[in-house]
Amino acid sequence: MKKSFAMAAALAMAFSAVAVNTYAEDETKVYVTISDSNSALVLTQEPVNVTDIDGDGKLTVNDALYIAHENNYEGGAAAGYKTSVGQYGLGLDVLWGKENKQSFGYYVNSKMANGLTDEIKDGDYIDALTFPDPSNLDYHYSWFDAREGEGDPDKEVTLQLKALSFDASWAPVENPVEGAKITINGKETDFVTDADGKATVKFTEAGKNVVSAKGGNINIAPPSYVMQVSGEAASTTSTTTTTTTTTTSTTTSTVTSSSSAKTTVKASTTAKATTTSKNNSPKTGDSGAAVALVSLGAAAAAAFALRRRDEK
């Protein structure tokens, strides 16, 4: 009898272990970045455990964005995120509390998504942006060639910045961004991208360093790169000598004080913007660009219509 109980207990434990391992393997975690209509990063590579929120039988961009708002926006998804079904399928109405005439963009692993119902997988990076001006198409999604890194203070990392634009047939084109100023934790630095979109960035502050960029030869939405720097920032030591003299003896004492060095950044590469971009960046949401595409032919318009929604 005791042997039977022992075997049953062992089997139960084994089943539980298998169930836990299966759950862990099936867990889907993605990293969500959102920028608002002021071209500011409001969420940067935030980890999100994705579940099928909308019940469509698959894990999608919509699920990830909904949960990201539920977890991070004040008032949850009910206050900051809204979708609706229209002529071209599920469309985005409100992102991070902003109703923007459906002028938004969303991307998976730095590639333009076909729609909110695109499927996602574990480890994907989801980027969503709000156009500052719904009537201005000259606004471009941008990204670095790496997403994250880690290292000790004074580590240098070379990043390449690219932006998405479109050719005359509305085919996506990737171009380097020249003359963009690098920011770290929201502060401007002297690092500037060169003609190849590259800049070598030096990190001196311990902790989380969020790298982004602004300006340059094209109007860009903010990219993101996260650098985790270990240890403490460098410190300097200064020495002050005090001498006291009496009639009988002379005593000299030394007082040493330490202060943390102020972190500085120096330019490693500089470049000036020498070219301008044309107004050629369609966005997800309103019908302005979709209407303009009619003259390009039914095929091009139909393809692009999957990413547009009629304004109401």
C-alpha cells in the first residue's frame, strides 16, 4: 500500500513538472515601444507577456498593444487604447490616450506590419508611433541596427540609424539617417550620425541608458536602444593640505575628500545634414494616403489599403 502511494505521488509530481515546463515554453514575451505625438518615447522596450485578449485564436500586435496599455497606461487599456473594425479590418483609433484621426504606425522587428492582426512570436519587438501631424506624411519610422546591450562604464557601442521611406511605387525603402543627434535618457549628447547613419556612443553612467535620436536629414520618429551599464560612475579624488604652526612644534595634516565625477559625453563622429527627404511616408490609420494612391493603380492602392482606415 505504501509503495502504491509513493508511486502515485511521484507520478503526480512528474505531471506537475511537465505542466509547468509546458507553460513556460508556451509563454510568449515581446517588447513594446510606443512614441507619442510629441515624438517622445513613452514606453521603451517594455516586456509584455502576451495572451489572446481578443479571442481570435492567435497572438497578435493588437494583443501586445492592449496588454502594454493595460499594464502601463494610467486607467489601463480602457482609458488609453481603442480599436474598431472598418472597411479594411481591425484599425487603431486611440494609442496612448491619443485619438489622432487614426494616424498611427506599428512595426514588428523593425518591419512595417500589415495590420493589428499580424501574428507575433516570443522575443519580438513591437514598435508603435503616433504621427505629430495627421495631415503630414513626411514622418518616418526609424530604428537602430541593435536593440540592447550591456557592459562596464566607458564601453563604446557603434550604432547605425535607419529610417523607412517609400519609392514612387510605394515599395518600402530603408535609408541611413545622417546628421541625427543622439540622446541618452532624454538628454542631448554631442554624438551625431555620419553619412552611413553610424555613431559610436560612449556610456559612462551606471544603470539603464535609453538611447534615441532626433533631427538629421529626415523627419524621424524616435528610435530606441537600451544599454545596461554595470558598476558605478567614475570618481575623482582631490587633496587639501592644512598646516598648523605653534611655538613648540609644527603639525601638518592632510584632508582627502572624494566626489563623484560628472558624467560627460564627447562627440565621436559628426556630420551635417546635406540632403532632404520628400513627402513619401504613408502611415497606418487615416484614408489620406489611400485616396492619393488611387492614381497609382488599383494593385498598389489595394495593397496599401490594408494599412489604412477611412477617417470618420
